[in-house]
Amino acid sequence: MNLADDESLLQLISMARKEDLGGKDITTSLMSNADDAAEFELVAKQPCVLAGREIVDRVFAAYDANVKVQWNSGADDGLRLDSAPATLAKLRGRLGSILAAERVLLNFLQRLCGVATLTRKFVDAVAGTGAVICDTRKTTPGWRLLERYAVRCGGGTNHRRGLYDAVLIKDNHLFGVQTERLAGVVFEMLNRVSSVDLAPSFIQVEASNLIQMRELCKVAGIDMILLDNFTVAQLAEAVGIRDHLGLRGKIELEASGGITLDTVRAVAQTGVERISVGALTHSATAIDISLERC
């Protein structure tokens, strides 16, 4: 299904419209020329990665389907804008309709471009190492579909969609399990995977230390081990353990926990295949984008 036709997205746009517009834009209703035709430019005022173009028409359709958007050549989602200001598109339509939709439209675009831009910074920081940057479930409630899309626009990789599409056994699932019993308990859990209605896209288990990581390497069926809050030295040692056991290409290692732009390359250079960064979606700064009359 096309992102712009996803039912959850259409509901989100409808909720945003109702939240902002209510029953009427009372300020615009006072204008004598609200029905006049008008032109606006969509302008990015700072360097960024574009994300959200695909939903712009859907936002305007919630207000006035007659508003037309003409994008500049090459202004596709994923485009990296290295200089600003930069005109992205021209909008033509009823003045009152564009003014009513302006804030909601920009809220979507500014947020999504912010996520894509931050993701690109992390992706660029690990370039050449072979590691991929992954998002997490630390998303804005109701925005996961869009924020995951923005991560992809920035060159990142999506992790599981939610609790329903993959197995991720974390420390809270294993609370109280002694290390010597860890492999057996996880093995028993994985034996019950066949009873799940929807086959998981992958199976991942969290390790809190190197001893647990060694134990998990004994369990058949694990696709990935999540190395949570490991130091760079510990990550490198974990990679060495996995490789010494002949499990490279069979079990991937994912680093997580407090990874920043300053530390991510060192993490990637340890040899882990995946790096999950919650900040991509929970700490991205909105990009300055505006609508300007022309």
C-alpha cells in the first residue's frame, strides 16, 4: 500500500486538522479576499534531508483538494539540501484554504525532515564501516508509520514495526533468570514460536554482558543479539567471540544504548552489523520550513 493511502495516516491527518481548525478558521474568515487565488512557495530555511513530500497532497485534501502543489525538479523525499534557503515547491489555490492548512502541513514536514536529517548524520558518520543505523520503538505516539518512513528517507534501516512482527526478548522478559539457565530458558521460549499466529520477521535476544552473550551464542534460532550499553571495548570483544565461534553470517550483533554522533563511528568500527539509535525519533529537532507568499 502507498504510504499516502494508509488508513492510519489519513486518520492522523484528520485528527491534526480537527485539533487545529476546529469548526472554523475565525481569523481567515474576517478577510475579504479569502476566496482569492493565491500563490505560495514552500521554503526550507536550513540544510536538511527532505521527507514528507508524499503526504502533502493528502494534507491539503483534508482542507481543499483544489490546492495544487508543483514540486521543483529533484525535490524528492531523501533529497539532501546542503544550502539554504531553498525553494521546494509552489502552491496555488484558494488563499483561505492554504492559510488554514499551513500550520498542520508545516508541522508534518518540519518533524519528518528533522528525523530524516538526524538519521542522515548518523548514517554519514558510519559510512564505510558496514554497519547500518536502525530506529527503535521510541516514536511519537501515532506517528510511527511516518517517522519510520522519515528514517528510511535519511538512509536508515527500520527495526521491528511493533510488538507483533518480531521476537525481541529483553532483560525484563528474563528477569530473575540465572546466567547458567539463560540459554535453556531462551531455547524453551523459542520452541514456542511455532504457536504464534504470525511468523516473526526475526528473533533477537538482549545480552547485558559478555557472559550472557556467550550463553546466547549456544541457542539455535537466534538471528540477532542485542548488546545493550556495552562499552566500545566490550563490543569489540563480543564481535571477536561471535567470530571465533564461527557464527559470523549466522548471528548479527546490534549495539544500543546512549549512542551519539560523537561515539557512533567508534561503535561501528568494532564490527557490529547494526546500531540502534532511539534519538533518531525521540530527539530529532524540527527543520525550519515556511510557506511564503509570492
